[in-house]
Amino acid sequence: MASVYQKQFTIPQDFPMLLKNFTREVLRSQPEDIYAFGASYFSELAADQVKERAENAPLRTATLAEMQPYLLELFLQVRAETL
């Protein structure tokens, strides 16, 4: 029986599928250390999502004012290395 004082949580739309996929991989791999396996699994999943978002992000052209400090720093580094 649920308590009337219990905080209500909303479940993110993708959570059931995420949990199902993780459970399937745990059952398939039978890891000895489920915590390390979970950390690795979710780290790889997050890295894949970051990569996917970066690949789908529109390219933006930087202005000369935005590039000038960066180019100056590169020039000074190369100059210092050649002296």
C-alpha cells in the first residue's frame, strides 16, 4: 500500500528501455562485479551519445574576433619552440 506522504516521481520516457537493455547485457555477460560492469556500460553509453550529438550538431563558422586569441596563442607556441 502506497503512503499518502510518499513523494511521487515521474519516470523518464526512455528509462524502461534503458533498464531493459542494461538488464539484458548483465544477463548475457554474467559479470562478477556488476557495479564495475554498470559503470563501464553507462560510461560507454554516455560517450556514444556525446559522439552522436557532436556528429549531428551543425557546424558554425567562427568570426575573426573569436579566432584571433587562439591563433595568436598557437603562433606564440610555435615561435617559442623554434627559438
